Amino acid sequence: MPEAGSFYELVSRSLYYPRVLKQMEEQAFRDKYVNEPIPWITLDKGPWLKPIVAKTQTKLRTELISNKFISDNRSQILVKVTNTGRVPAFMTKIDVVGIKRAFYASDNYFWLTPGEDKEITVEVLWREPILNRNIAIAVDAWNAKRGSTKL
């Protein structure tokens, strides 16, 4: 967290609840979304702020703190994400890549001010064997390139 009096000082955070996408009204789409892994739905053509924010590039660093196996098909992963750039990271998001999985993160799609770090707990349900896989925790933001750390 930046020191008080620095250029960027965290004043408040906002919580936004996701809205239901119109696509979910289509039975075929909803069935596919619920029954098989598909890429996360993104708003590539909006909102209007995304292209403006993307012009203010920052950098994110991801560190693996721990990886605990709860059972054969469940893990609890703790990662630390740090904004090492000079501008806030907007819509910072965590993903688990390289394998079929379902996961829950203690936080996702959040702001990080310059110099701020945040520890995120990721609960993973592995949907296929994890041995001999190139599995990683990936982190990016609307204005930061994707980086990853291997598990």
C-alpha cells in the first residue's frame, strides 16, 4: 500500500454486482455455460472506458505463496499480486490456466493502486488429473499484460 501523502492514496473501494447477461436467456447457451468449461465471457466491445484505460499501461507481478492439496481433486492456492507500475491497474483478474478446472477466488476483477499488493486465495476443483500439466496462475488487467506463475 502506498504511504499516506503519496500521489496515489486509496480513499475508497466500490463493489459491483454482476448483472445477468442477456445470453443466459437462451437455453442452449445457458446449458453449455453450466455443463462444460468455456472461456470467461468478456465485454470486448465495452464498456466505453476499456479502450481509454488500456492506454495507461501498468505492470503486475504475481507470486505463488502456497499451494495446498486438500484432496486428489481440490487445492487451495495463495498468490500475491503487486502493481509495480505507476498507474492503477483496472479490473485486475486472476485465472487458472493449462487445465480443465473450476475455481473460486477470494477477490477478482479489482483495482490495484501503484505499489499496492493483495493476497488472493484461490480454491480450485481440478476437473482432470494435474500430473504432467503446465498449470499456472495468470493475472492481467485492462491496462496490464498477462503474466503468470507456474504451480
